[in-house]
Amino acid sequence: MSKPLVAVVNSWNELVPGHIHLNTLSQHVKRGILGAQGTPIEFNTIALCDGIAQGHEGLRMSLPSRELIADSIEIMIQGHMFDAMVCLTTCDKINPGMLMAAARLDIPTIMVPGGAMLPACPTWGYYQGQNITVGQLFEVPGLLEAGKMTAEEAAYLEDITLTGPGACGGLYTATTTQALMEALGMTLPYMGTTPAVDAAKTRLCHDIGKQIMTLIEKDVKPSQIMTQEAFENAITVDMALGGSTNTILHLKAVANEAGINLPLELFDEISRRTPHLCNMSPSGVYKIIDLHNAGGVPALMKELSDILHTDLKTVCGKTIKEIIDQARVFNPEVIRPRSNPVHKEGGLAILRGSLAPDGAVLKIAAVTSKMYKFRGPARVFNSEEEVIAALRKGAINAGDFIIIRYEGPKGGPGMREMLMATAMIAGMGLGESLALATDGRFSGATRGPCIGHVSPEAVEGGPIALVKDGDIISFDGTLRKLELEVPRDELQKRLKSWKPPEPKTKRGYLYRYSKLVTSADKGAVFKDA
């Protein structure tokens, strides 16, 4: 008891493929702590798998779990007065939830990202020339509906896609946020992309156990690492990767805990000046293991060094400059040079206009150039289920502009991902002929002209609540515009007759969540007391 007490905060459980190996990694962390004369004490917090929760009511619990994870860690750490903590996490909401707790508690902390699962084995894991990850599997229902795949082929893909422990192998929300932990300086170099089953992962876990004792000795806290400039670095790396739209929600939430404001305009400003250098799945061809083998986050940051803050300290004890000076790009096709970007600008765009006065988010890296602009009649749906039913009936046509509303943080409640709808659209071959906007959000696996986080959300009386079938909606990714082409006086008339729908739930955590949560443009964090 005279030694420092280090919490080993583990999110292992028997449900989540991304976390199924964390009970093994935690043992290596604890051995490192013990060897450096600390006392490790392990406890668990919850973890939810978005992949398992997809396509049903369970996904309403996903984003709200982020706040619950942060709160539960705060309770355990404060209640038992730990000196430091090491957080083991892999998947979508657990990563930012643990970072939020680190920022809030501000005791020495190192993150342990669990890594990605390997893609399907090259000798038998190919389908029509593609190396398959879960992103392709999500499109199978649409391919089946369109008659482009047989049931036998679908069963084959199910068998080969999930190859073992770790996060989904493309650049989705989990793997994006793991990479951003490294860009923030909150884990050791290369930890953000090292595969889940690589022996290097266990060695790095042991090193993290030793290094947390150094942070205690030197009193290095997250507030000294996660500064304004560190968040700007993370956003820059995110834009160069072409990461998930969810990272905007999560970076804003973590920064909020650190007392730092990241306005939506900052994301767009950084995106405008940052080249998109990595053609990553789902919009591109490369998987996380390809990024790791090409040099990982340090090599990418080296390529971006002139637009990064490189004098910042990290939990490994080195500055960003010291880390990237030792880095090297091993594959210039995966991490492209600045002279040969995938796109001249970054992967995410912030749109504004009469449909989204407070902003909306588009993963522009996942949109083909011919779909940078789109204009069409609205097809309005009040839930994802309604859209899926319409798609199965063949009731949605090329040229339509789909609106999915009442799926926001408060109205959902829980701000579900619209992945089942977007995957079916892609699988049915409609991804190049229609657009979609929602006050909900998207999976990192979504591709095409899909606009999320429309704010204010419908349940708050935002313009998206006033859209009618046939209204003309347009967006311009280059000009960052999202417009509802209806006269203002007509919208005022509609607003006067609009009434918010009855809450979808009136008890339990989701009901409490709906009363506390703020809009997506604020990161869907809880209101200040």
C-alpha cells in the first residue's frame, strides 16, 4: 500500500470481439507496473459493440454509453483515490469515454488501444478480388436485395470476415479514434495501429505499465498532454486519414472535459488546409494493417510536420518532433507524399445552410467527385426502419434526397447510426444517384453522399422537422452548403403548426439521457449543471 496505486481500467467482456483479448493485454500492463514498483489494481467498465447493436433498437444505447463509461471511471477512481490509471479500450464509444474520464480526472494516464483485427487471410479470404473486412459485410443485405449476391456467397463472407480479436479492420470509428489517441500523445508510438494479435502489442503493454510509473514520478497529467494544440494535431491527422464523421462528436466531447472549445469551424478550417493522404477503407482500399506496415501514425505525422505542432510532449516522454524524426514511410502508396494526395483537402466537411443552421457533417473523402453537388426532391422518413422498408419495396428512386429525422441525440434518443440504410443503398447500387441527410449519425463504414449530425435536430424544431416530401434539397460539398429550398415564410408557417412527437421512451437511462444531452454540433455532451 505504500507504493503508488495504479488503476488498470479494463473494458473486457465476452460480448465484444474488439475487446475479447483485453483481459490478456491487461496482464502485461500489470507486470510492467509491478516491475516498476507500483501496485496495479484492475477493474472493469462496460463496453458495447456497435456491430452487434446495428439494425435494431439496441443501437440507441451506443452513443449514450460514452457518458456512462466516463462517469463510471470517475466514480471508481475518485472513490478509491488512485494515483494513476491505464485504460484498455478498443471500440467506438469506449475510446472517447475513457479519454473523457482521463481529461476530467487529470491524474497520470496512458491509453492502451486494443488494435484492429487482421483482414481475411489472403489465401482464402478474398471475394471478387477484394480483401474483405466488416465494412464490406454491412453491404451484403443490399446486394442480396438487388440480386447481386447469392445466399451462399453471403454465408461465405460471414464466415471469413471477423478473423479474431480487435476492432473492425478498415478505418472506421474505432480504428480512427485509436489512431487519434496516438496523435494526441496519450499512448506510446505505434500503439494506435499495432494489430490486436501482434506480439508487439504485448510488448508495448508491458512498456506502458512501466511508463505510467514514470508519469507518476514526474507528475505528468493529461492536461499537460491534451492541450489545444494537441487537439489541432489530432484533427489534422484525422483529416489526412479521411476518418469517421463520429470523430467530430468525440474530439469535441473529450476537449469539453479538458475545458477546451473546438468549434465546428475549426474542423473545417483544418480540413481545408490538410491534404487527404491515406486512401483507407471503406472509401479506399487500404486497411489498418496496411497503414501500420507503411509506418503508422508517426510516419503520417512526419509527412504532415509543417502543419503540426511538433514541440508538444507525449506520455512516452518524447516530443512529437522526437518521435517523427525517427519515423519513416515504408509504402508511399498507403501514406502518400504531400505532392501526390488522394484529395487536396481533408476527409471531413462541415456544411451549413437553411437545412442545418448549426451545422452538419459530410465525410467528403467517401464521396466521388461527381456527387460533390446534388439536388433533388425530398423523401422524408421518421426513422431508419421506415427507410429500410421503403428500400425493400423499391419505393426509393435515383434522384431522391432521403431525409431521416427524429434520430438525433435527444429525439432518437441516442443518435443511432444509419448504417443499415446507407449500406443497403450502396449494396443496391444507388450510392451514386441519391443523397441522404439525417439528424442521426453514421458508422465509419458509411460511404457516399451521406450527411449527418444535422443541427438543430428535428425534435428541437430544427428545419429538418419541417421538410415535406417533394421539397427540393441541395448540397454543395465544395461550397459547404446544405439548403432546404423552401421560402422562409412557408417554413415559419409550418413551424407554427408543428408539434414535437411523443418521446420514444419515458423511463430508464435513455429517458434521462434525452433530458440531459445537447445537440450534435456541441458533441452530444451533457448540459452543464
